[in-house]
Amino acid sequence: MIAVIQRVANASVEIENKVKSQIKQGLLILVGIEDADTKEDIEWLAPKIINLRIFNDELGVMNVSVKDVSGDIIVVSQFTLHASTKKGNRPSYVKASKREVAIPLYEEFVHQLELAMGKPVQTGEFGADMKVSLLNDGPVTIIIDTKDKK
């Protein structure tokens, strides 16, 4: 499972010219799921993200988490995070899970984030053509791959 975590001043997801989700300060998380991903990946990743100290404290030092600042979260599925560009110029997405595998894992990931945050998490719509808007704060962007826990 790959997650791209962006600290945002605000973010929104629009589908068919209608706003589905929007947040103010918080995290926009793009998540890519592959067949090798399991619930154990989610159980490791969700608390890792919630506890990332990437928000500024009163001294302007990145030392507090999204939960500490009472921030919000939007999670957007993005199969293209598993793009292979090794050969040629057209990316291959063979590592990205199909809907029947990815949707339950995506939903469980959102659920685990909600449990850890103690409040609802906003989402995109799995498989939809979405327009994602964000104002990256910092900018701060972190990439986590559960297969490379470093």
C-alpha cells in the first residue's frame, strides 16, 4: 500500500461538477492498493499517518500531528501510484488491485483512520473521475510504502 500524504490548508474532491468532500486544515491522503496488501498493512499505516508530527507547534516546528491540531482528512484512491514506468513511455498498472480486492481494503483503511481520529474521514469515490483541489501547506508531502517500512 502506498500513501502520499499532503499537509493542506484546505482540500476538496469534486465529481461530475459537484463537491463530494471538502476540508480545511488537515491531510489529503492519496492511497494506492495492490494485491499483496492486507489488513496488517492498514493496521500499520493508519496510526502511522495519524501520528505523523508534520504540523507546526507554537514555535513553528513540525512537532504535532493531525489529531493534535484537530485537523480533518480526505482519502482518495489512486491506482496510478502503482504505475510501473520501467519499460517504454506508457505506464503499466498491473500491480494495482482490481476493484474486488481494492474496495474492501480502501474502506477498511478509511474506517481505521476514523477510529484513530475519533471522527469521520472524508473520501473521494472509488473509481470515479475526480477533480482534487488542494492548497498544500508548507509544502509538506510524505510518501509511505508499507512494503518499505523505513
